[in-house]
Amino acid sequence: MKNRRLSNLKYEITKNKSTLLAIIFLTLIILISIFAFLIPMDPSATNTSNILKPPSASHIFGTDELGRDYFVRTIYGGRGSLIVGVLAMIISTSIGVAIGTISGYFGGWVDNLIMRSVDVISSIPWMILVTVISIFLKPGLQAIIIVIGLFSWMETARLVRAETLSIKEREYVLYANSIGETSWRIITRHIIPSVFPTIIIAATSSIAGAIMTESALSFLGLGIQPPTASWGNLLQNAQSNLQSSPYMAILPGILIVFTIYSFNKVGNVLRVYLEPKVAER
């Protein structure tokens, strides 16, 4: 089985060019973001003599409205967006897995209560939730991570619950129940490992969704605040200069689109390896 999975994974990566490009793109973005500090240029350093300069040899993507190098700002913006995506994913996935397994495993009134609560939370527009939370939290990196993490776990919970309802009826789980294993032991040793492929796929989708949400909130001025850069607030700053400096919107916009696409593509690749029978080919 393991050899078959490796074979499917190898086939998907080597034969599907879009998958290979997505992996290469994500690898480059992550490495560049991690080692951005090696660039000998301060992303917040202003220069009034270089305001809104077009791309040139000294500034390959031009400068912004404060004379800051736009290429460096975009790199640091990628770091901010990726940090939000990963940390918000960890929070939302942890909550979703915990709630989904408890709801699916115990069933009955516990399941009904939890899932009705999930439905209520899901029915509230996220913009209202964010606006309310922003009253109590100062807009910034930590606040946006908390907001996205706490209000984006519902879909993961539904997926994990559905898998748990099926897995808890399998023979090895029924046997574990019959010999008196505790619910905690069954959930941690049998249920969660069995739904791991679903968790991995949900996690990669959560990263993509968190980056998109962060970009939207920062674009609206409710996310990461300047001078800290993110792709979302770079797009916001570009609004007033679209006619004279369109590159200010094009570069972060392209990076957002390709990063979200790449994370979703990588999720499908992991699905091929972890759950080949239902993988999309």
C-alpha cells in the first residue's frame, strides 16, 4: 500500500506540471519569506526623493507613495500573510478537529447541540464578527490571527464529524469499545489517525482561506496595519495610485492568487499520498 501511495505521489508530481509548479512556487515563497532578513534594505525605510518611481535597475518593482522599495515590501508582505495563514490554520484546525470528533463520536444530544451551534456561528456574516471583535482587539497581526483562527473552524468540524460517524462503526473501534477502552483513548488512538487525511486536506485549505481572508481584511483596513506589510494592505495602499503606478496592485495581487492556488494544489497532492482511493486524478 505504501509503495502504491508513493507511486501515485510521484506520478502526480512528475506528470502534472501545474502540481510541480505549485510546489516550486510555494517553496520559493516560503524560503524567500524566511530569509527576507538577509536583504540589505529596510522595508519601512522612506525616501521622499524616490516617491512612486517606476521599476528600474535600482528598484526592480519601483517604489511606493513613501519612496519605499516595493519589491522588499512585497517580500515582507508575503512573510506577514504566510504567518497569518499558518498560525490561523493551526488554531482553526485544532478547534475543528476537537469539536468534529467529539460531536461525531458521542452523537445524540451532544452531536445535535454542537452542530446546531456550528450552524448558528456559520450563519453570521464574517464581516460582522470581525467588526465586533475589532472593537475589543487592536487591529494588527495578533488580532487577525485570533479572529481568523476562532471563526474559520466550522467547515473542518463538519468534515471531521462526517468521517468520525463512519469510522466509529468500524470493527476495530467497536472492539476497542467492547474491551473497555476510554473514549479519550479511542478518539486519540483510533479516530483521529483515521481521519488524518481529511485533517491534512482541511489544513491546507485553511491556510489558503486564511491568507485570502487576511488579504480582504487588510484591504478593508481591519487587518495588519502599516508600517507592517502584508499583501492585503499593499493592495489597499495601491488603490490611490492605480492609474500612475498599476504595478503596485498587480504584484501582490498575483502573489495572493498563485499562493492560494498552490496551497490548494498541494492539498490535492497530499490527498493522493494519504488517501489514494478517493484522490482526484
